[in-house]
Amino acid sequence: MSVKIIATTPYEDQKPGTSGLRKRVVHFQQPNYVENFIQSLFDSLPEKQGKTLVIGGDGRYFNDTVIQIAIRMAAANGFGRVLVGQGGILSTPGASHVIRHYGAFGGIVLSASHNPGGPDGDFGIKYNASNGGPAPERITDAVYARSRVITEYKSADTPDVDLSRKGIQHVEGMIVEVIDPVADYAALMETLFDFDAIAAMFKTGFRMRFDAMHAVTGPYAKAIIEGHLGAPDGTVINAVPLPDFGGGHPDPNLVYAKDLYDLMMGPDAPDFGAASDGDGDRNLVIGRGRFVTPSDSLAILAANAHLAPGYAKGIAGIARSMPTSAAADRVAEKLGIEMHETPTGWKFFGNLLDAGRVTICGEESAGTGSDHVREKDGLWAVLLWLNIIARRGAGVDEIVREHWATYGRNYYSRHDYEEVDSETANRLMADLRAKLPALLADGFGGREIVLADDFTYHDPVDGSTSASQGVRIGFADGSRIVFRLSGTGTVGATLRIYLERYEAPGGDHERETQEALADLVALAESVAEIGARTGRAAPSVIT
């Protein structure tokens, strides 16, 4: 075997975040930066010899280059087989399913999710374990430790693999199979949802707009929504994945998907609007005249999941990330099922899903999924919404209003301060933590505080503990403010403020969200001194 062992020197900044290692493209293009991280990963994976590795990504700039590097290094490190999506394409949930479906050892997913692409944009590498989910912290910690002392990496001296051609090729004795990135995933969706009912709805004139944002879900949505379900051509727009996402920002929120929002609020709005992000794991759902918050979407999907064949027997439980609103908690209580609150990061749902403790999971950052894979899944959420609409014969607005009438409404919003100086952001959080005992004792702004802590999660399955997951301030009236630093950015720090106010059934559910939360916004600014510390007069993004 033609294996080269190449000397290298370590980098100090290869610590994976909640979704792997993310940096600017130019950062990854430093000499041996990619190779160091991948070798550190392989060195941290025992029993990999002869096993199957899945590789794919969202098609962003540098994706094709890193796939070839990873294939050559996989061959040199003893893997027996690599499955790679045609053209290098695999959505994050699609990759999770391929890992599980083929019993692979694990997979390398190349994506920076909803972050911008192109030569001046972002890139990311993460590892998914054999259950299809993001690597647990014991693996990512080991990778980081190895990356700080690495002195060499292994690579096969071979030409590039032709990723455009499906079928089997060989790299120095290792099988490389280029697979259809969509087929296996589409077949799985057909087992979960009532495709006949959804297709019949489209035949009656139901109109939909799905914005793939020139990201990875384009081929998936075209194949399933227009192909399997028979929606008219053009239902899926921006369907061709592009290295720079067409110059757009592939984050399906009301800022970067404003054209879709404006359409859905306009006089000729279709019945249903949706979008997904760079790697296909997030979703945006908008009905005619009604935006659905990710927190509400999680609760509504859980309450109605039984209408889809794959969940007809009911769900075992629900899990949500700590910053996500408590709307789903009320659904779990009514259904008499388990409810779990975890840190942000899909990897924390993995143990609960594997143990059968929960069926549906969600995060406020537009990620929703179930036990069909071990990642959040944007297209899955859209298809479940379509299934519910078809079975209930009601529009999005009606479904949302009926849900609030039954469970009450959690007014909810997230305010992001992006690219804040890291030292400033960390000092703000440290000072906020120091104030918590006094807040709990004395209250704040004339309000009684019943909870003031830095969230610590105790995994009920493996007993592990994850501390310092975000500052929570809970008020006696059920309102809540959460402060945390995001791990998904690549420049500086992103400070996220989550605001929540509960209005019980029979209350006023029709107020404008920011108006309903205005007093909490003022309290958050006052207690954390955001403007004075960051120099920002307003958040970068409000969702």
C-alpha cells in the first residue's frame, strides 16, 4: 500500500464545539490544518480497522477538496470501505441515516450548517458515531487532546476519486462507493408519512413554496416534494446546491428568508411555506399569514405526531434544549409522557433516543427531529407538517390557534448579538453568574425570581454531567430569560438572549411578540448591561 507518513506540527485551536470544528475557509486552508484534525480524529477511534466510514457534506466551498483528503487518509488509516454521496453531497440527516442504514462505523460530515459559504465564508468538520449522532464529548475531548500533540499524519498517495460517478472505485485496497445521496433518505420518509394523503392534497390545488436556499436540501426536496408527492414543478426554489449558497446566508430565519416571509404574508400567499438551511438539519415553517416559532412547531408536531403512520402508536417522550420554550412541556404533561431538558447541541439527545426514552426532539434554533435518525432534520419536520395538514384538513394558522387554545401560548423570541469580542462576552457572562445569588434572594425589577442558576445537565442514561450550559433567570409568573454564548460562530462570540412569557388558555394570544416581551427585553438589558459592555444598541438578529 502506498502510504505516506507526513510530519506536521500541532495547532492549538482545534477544539470542536457543539457541532464539530468550525472556522473560516482560509483558516482550514492553512498547511496541514485539515489533515491534523482528521488524523487526530482517526487516532481517537479504536477498532476502526476494516470498518465502513461515511463521508459527505453540504456542497459548500472547499467541500470537494476535503472529501478527497479524507478518503486518502481513511485508506491510509485502515478503513475498509467508504460510502460517499455523489458529488460529495449528503445532508446532515441524510448522512445520519446512511450511517445507521448501512451499519457504518461512523461518518465525517463536512458543513458549517447555517453559516455563510464561499471562499470568504465558513467551513466545518464533525464526526458522527455509529448511532448516526454527533460524537459525544468523550470523543471530541480526545480529538482535541490529540490535536495538541500530533506530529504526523497518514495519507495514501493516490489520485482523486471521481465523485460524479455512482458505483465502486478503489483507493489502495479500500472500497470507495459513491452512492445516490437522496434515495435511501427518501425511502425512509415514505415509511414515516402518509404520502398518499399528502399527494391527494396537492392534487386538490394545495400550494406550497419550499426555499432550499441553494443548499443541500434542494435535491432532497425536489425528489420528495415534487417527485414522490407530485407537487407542481417550481414548488421547490433555489434547489441547486452552490458552493457559496448563491451569495445568500443559508439560515432559515425571518432575516435571511425574508422573501419567503413576505410572500407568505402577502395577498397571493400559498397555503404553506418552508425552508431549510445549509446542511438540511434546520427548518422554517410559515403558513398563510402565520409564522410558526421553532418552539411552537416542536410542541405542535409532538401533539399531532400520531397522525403520521410512523408515529401512530404514540411517542415515548419529548426532549428540548434548555433555551427552547416550555411549550412542549405542556404537551408532554397532557400526553403523560417523559419530558427532558438538555443543553444545546443535538448530541445530548442521542442517549435519550437510543434508550427509547424520547421520540421527538427540538431546539429553538429551528432544529426538530425524531428517532428516525440521530440528527435534527429540516425536511422531516416539513413533511410531518404536511402530513398533519392533510389529515386534519386545516391550515397552519388554524392549527396554531387551536393549539394555543388548548395549551396556552408561550410568547418567545431570541435576540442574537453576533461577533462580539470574545473577552467582553465571557466577562459579561462571568459577571452575570456572580449576580445570581443576589437575584434569587432579592428579585429584580420588582419581580420575584424563583430560579437563577447556570444550567447543569445530568444525563439520566449514562450519568454524565455537563455544567455551565447557560444562565437561567425564572420569574414567579412563569416568564424566563436565558443568556448563553453560542458555539456555532467562527468569529468572536455570539451572545444569545432568550425571552419567554406564558399566556394561559383563554388569555390574549394575539399580541405582537416583541411587544409582549418588551418588559423582559428591558430587564435583560438592565441585568446584563449588554449595551454598555458590547457597544451594541440592538441585537444583530431577532428571531
